[in-house]
Amino acid sequence: MEQNVIDASGLLAISTRLQRLSDQIRKDGLLIYKAFGIDFQPKWFPVLYTLYKKSTMSVVSLSDEIGYAHPSTISLLKELEKEKFIRSKKDKVDTRKRLVELTEKGTTLLSTMEPVWEVIIKATAEITNTENNLMKAINEVESSLKEKSFLQRAEVYIKK
Amino acid sequence: MEQNVIDASGLLAISTRLQRLSDQIRKDGLLIYKAFGIDFQPKWFPVLYTLYKKSTMSVVSLSDEIGYAHPSTISLLKELEKEKFIRSKKDKVDTRKRLVELTEKGTTLLSTMEPVWEVIIKATAEITNTENNLMKAINEVESSLKEKSFLQRAEVYIKK
DNA sequence: ATAATATATGTAGTTAGCTACATATATTTG
DNA sequence: CAAATATATGTAGCTAACTACATATATTAT
């Protein structure tokens, strides 16, 4: 059971480890879409999937929904608009708001993607269905952090 | 129990979720170092910690050890050299190699960091010690992926 | 009905990794 | 031992998120 120094450092490197795993999964995700002949970038998923489920949303509410800072969402929307997967219109009641929705082309894309999602879900289930389930662990950790942040928890030990 | 669309999409968004969590932990990590008055960036951790444990290493072996592409390591080393935490010298046997090691200043920094690590370890343990342990889950998933990649697993379902 | 504040969107620039390519030196092979 | 290949390092530019700041419109408080 060989272990490198970073693995051995365990908790200290948790952020690095999470990022590495995220990248690896994202890259494989891209290859899976390609294998289905779908021209789709995994980073588009949160925006498109949310619009698929909720139809029309403003930029900020979409950002909140997917948990991104709004400028991140704006730049994704710009790409998606260029690809003609989404369109936007002004909110007539609150003119500050830009309402975003899928186009026909976007809706079509999303429906061709449904079988891919099934494959992704199965493959992910296979991978995460270990003794400690990754998705459940993420959910649990996120809810611990929501209750009391990492920093707040550390502060308790600092004061001692 | 309110849930946003992305959370509800579960496995599909796993890469996004991992990244978000990683960022959150990294940011809090930075704040903890600050709370101790240590001028240290979490991204330096893998390189410095590895050099602390293994003393002298070449660029590539260091990259392999921490699991980074070598250009990433090089750019970290550049910063760390500027901060005078590390220095490098030519390998006399294999002149292609650049051997990297901590300076006095680097070693001093690392030893002032040990108490911070203890705090980080405790706080992280608190957070990850849920029903499904995040660190264990990451280890398990990484070893599943080493055995058979995400794409290879998906291919099985595609062929059906 | 102003003035002050809050919210929505947008732009610019940063970050922490990456891949692709280039070059120098070692090692292996015919 | 020369040619081919492999390894070590380095540079340039990409990516997918971010923060900080700016502006326009709504809402709230006096």
C-alpha cells in the first residue's frame, strides 16, 4: 500500500484532493458526451439543466440556484447565447432584470442528452458506491459547513 | 428540506460540487493561516510539505509526488524561490535535473506552521467525521478510478 | 417626493490548475 | 559509437471559476 506524502498528510490537503478529483471527472465527462456525438461542455451543465427544469430565470436567481458568482453565470450565458442554446429578454415588471430561457435548439440538445445522463448516473453510481459514499459525504460536509464554517471551527481550537 | 435544482440533479453535477467545496475549504484555510499571522498561501502546501518530509527532490519527482503536471509545479517553485522558501541546484550526476530543497527560511516557516496544521486537522476532522467520511470517500473513489476510468465504465453502458 | 439603500447586471482582471510545444541531456538500440 | 528514443525542464497560452468595481433601476425611509 504505497502512499505519497500528500496522501499521507491527509486532511491538510483535502482541498487539493477535491479539486484534482473534480478535474478528472469533468474531463471524463467531456469524453462521454463526445462518445455520444454530442457537442457539449460539462461546464454548461448547471446552467442548462437548471433552465431545463425551471424554464425562465433572471441572471442572479440562476446564479444563486447553481451556487455560482453572477459574473461566472454571465460568461456562461454569453457562450450559450452564441451557441443559440439560450436567449434572453427584459423583465417588463422589473426592468433591471434579464430573463433567460432555453431556445428550441437548447431544448432539443437537452433532450438528446437525457440518455447520456443515464449513462453518467450509472457510471458515477458505480464509482461512488463505495463504503463511504462520496455524494452523501459531500452533502454532509456542506451541511456541517453551513452550520459552522471551517474558520469558526478552527477558531475554537485557536482560543484554547 | 429545500433543495436547488443542481443538488437535485445529484450525480450529474458531482464535478461542480467537488470544485465548489474545494474552493470553500481553501478560502477558509487561507483565513486560518492569517488568524495565526502566517503569510502563507494554501496552494503552496503540497510542494512545501513534500519538501519538508523528503528534503531534496527533482522537479518531476516532486510533481509526481504531489500529483501535479510539472508546469504547475514549476510555477509554484518560481513563487517559492522568490519568497526565498526554497532554493535549487543542479544534479551533478544527471545534469538535466534541478534539485529543489527548503531554505532555512522555508524550514522555519514550516515549523511555525505545525501548530496550525493541528488546528486544521482538528477542524477538518470535525467536518468530515460524518456518517460518510469525505477523505475515505475520496480515497475510495480515486482507487475505483485508478482501476477503471469513468469513461471506461460509461462505455460499458453505451455498448448495451 | 427625495434621499439613502438595496438589488441586478455588467466589465476587468485574477487564480490555480492544465495542455501543447520546445529544447537539452541521458539512455538504449542497431 | 551514432541514431533513435526517452526523460527533465521550461515557456506560452488556455480554462473555469473567482473578486472588485461600476452603473442602472427599484425599494424603503424620512
